[in-house]
Amino acid sequence: MKKDIAYLHAKKQERQPITVLTCYDYPTACMQDEAGIDIVFVGDSVGTNVLGYKNETEVTMDDMRHHLKAVRRGVTDAYLLVDMPYAADRDVTQAITNAKTFISEGADGVKLEGGPEKVPVVSALTEHGIDTCAHIGHNPQIHGTKASTHGRTFAKAKRLIEAAAALAEAGAKLIVLEKITEEVSQIITDTLNIPTIGIGAGRCCDGQVLVINDILGIGPPLKHAKRYQDYSQLTFEAICRYKEEVASGAFPTDANTSHIPPDKLTRLQKWLKSTH
Ligand code: KIV
């Protein structure tokens, strides 16, 4: 069953946690979809996690389109969300053009970073029938890769709560809360009727999102994430074993090899002799 916004909103009403993971390629998209992940999310974290960029501001529309198309091919049921990269939503006109590009390439909705200043963009996209997911708290495009916790003081907590309400009022269908204190995330979750998706925002959000690399064990361990395997170690070991086996001749073996039938080989050898 294809998951849509109504499905995700029903999950909030029924207090069933919404599962979200970033995804950057086709095979991972197939696995996430098969595992029943609700939202497969092509995040602009592709820049630092896959493309070797220093930060999110280097990610372009072309980068996002390339990865969106790969992920699209692997997703059947999940809701497919894509990030608007840095500067792609600087003004309303540009945001509409870029969001429409993503939708025409198979995204179900777009996510954009920022607080109340993004209200006009969210309103305009909503008027154009485009699902938007807001993103407040730590915004990597604005604050950089080093994340600090938001919502520790009264004034900052109030600003976050007001920003979330304004974005929801403007038509946002989902909202990511990144690196926000659990108490403030809970207030936002309880007061909005759209689902909140937390990352480093505690246990009370309607759903959780993590970067796929962080659950697989690619890169350093992070407080807000959990490693479910040690991909870096396992992959490094596999690469070393492959290198050693090629160097020693242990790979390939006969099992990895194809043969020409003996009668055809005899004929080939005779022909070869006759040419010399
Ligand atoms: O790009 C990203 O990975 C994000 C996070 C919220 C997961 O925006």
C-alpha cells in the first residue's frame, strides 16, 4: 500500500511511531521499502555522507535530482521525501520551480529548513498542492555540521514553539525537530496536529529520523543516534581480504570461472595453430 500524508497523519492520531531514514541509493531504497520504513528521505546530508562535501551548502539541485531518481526506482510503498538543497528555496518563485522539479521526478513531498522566515515559501508550495515538511532546531544548511541543542532557555523554547505553529499554520504537512530538548519537542508534538519527526529531539515526537550512515556504523558514533552494525569495520575487513586473495591468487577460484566446452576448445586450438 502506497503511504501518503493521510496515512502519516493517521499514525499520529493512533500514536503509532512514524519511521524515517535517509536514503541515497537504489539498493538501500529497496531494503528500506521492503522493511516497511514509512518515509524514505533523500536528505541533503548526501553531501557530507556520500559525496565527500565539507557541508550541506555545497549540495546542488543536480546532486539531489541524481540521488532522488536512484531512490525513486527502489521505492514502492514508502512516502518519498526529498530535501530542498541550500539556496533552492531562497525565494518563493525559485522554491516552486525546484519543488515542482522534484515532484515531477517522483518525490511525494519536499523538506525545507528554517523558521518563520520560511512561512511564505511553505504557503506558496501548499497553494501549488505540494506537500512540505518543515525543519526547525538545528538546521545544517544554516548552522553548519556541528550541532548544538536548541530550546534550553525560555526565550529560545518559545521561539521554537511559535515557529512550529506558524509553519503548520502555513500548511506544512510534517515537521522535523532536530536537536531540540525533549520537553520542548513534546510541547510542539502535543500542540500541533501535524506529525513531528525527531532527530536528537527525545522520545516524545510522532516519529524518528536518522541518517542511514549513522545506524550502519559508517562514520563516528553520535549521541543522538544508535549504531545497529559496524559497517566501516566489516567493509574495511572485506576490502583487505579481497586485496590479499587477489594478491595471493586465492581469488578467483574455479567456482568463479566460466569455461568453453572441451570440443570447442580443441577446435579453437586447431584453428589457432593453422593461423601461425
Ligand atoms: O539531510 C538530512 O539528513 C536531514 C536530517 C533531518 C536527517 O535533514
